[in-house]
Amino acid sequence: MALGKLLAAIGVVLVVIGLAFTYAPWLIGWFGKLPGDIRIEGERQFVFIPITSMLVVSIILTLIINLFFRK
């Protein structure tokens, strides 16, 4: 029962993210441009490590999961 709810919630989140990428790209334009995100560019190589952006995403997802799946 709980697995079905989790899969449904993941599906809804993926649909919302897909719609945001398609119709409102300015909403997620901040991702990868925060202070603390590491971007190293060379002649033929590129390294991108979004440390701060992933911390923000982790905090947001933790808050959402705690709000909806609290017993």
C-alpha cells in the first residue's frame, strides 16, 4: 500500500518537473548557478559539481516528504 503511494507521488513530481522544464524554464534557471557550485572548463573537458544546488534540492525534498508522509 505504501509503495503504491510512493510511486504515485514520484510520478506526480516527475510530471511537474517535466512541465516546469517545458513551459517555465526560468523557474529552474537558478540550478547550477548558486555560489558553491563548482564549474571547471578546459579546452576539451568540462566538470560540473552542483554542491549548493543539490543541498537546496535535498532540503526542499526533505520538507515535502516530511509533510506528506508523516504518520
